[in-house]
Amino acid sequence: MKIPYTKDLKLILLTSAAQAGDAAKAREQGFSGYLTKPIRRGELLNCMAIVLGLKPDTEESQQVITKYTALLKQRLS
């Protein structure tokens, strides 16, 4: 359930209990990022930079940012 007055709030979900399809569910619930623990500092910083728009994005705005999409983006930069 999305809360209307938080629609512009950027949220990153951190979880240790990941299952297939959770990233898509997180996006549906309004999360901009989804990371599974353990999380390296660089992964978190990279995800935050993409989510906050500090790194130029391509198609990331249409999907939830995971450690894999953030790593791919970092390699392509």
C-alpha cells in the first residue's frame, strides 16, 4: 500500500530474508532500492547514488535498484 504523501520519498529496502520476486514486490510497494544482507559499504553507496539521482540513470528509473543493477551500472560507467 503506497501512502500518497510519501510518493516522492526514496526508500531502499534492506533484507536478510530474500526470495525470488521480492525486488518486484518492493517496487510495487514504493521502494526505489532493494539490497540483501550482508551489504558492502560500496554497494549501499552506489545504490543510494543511483536512487538519489547522483549518478546518471538510463532505465534504472523504471526498475528497483538492486546490488546487481547497481554493480552493472558502475561497471558501465
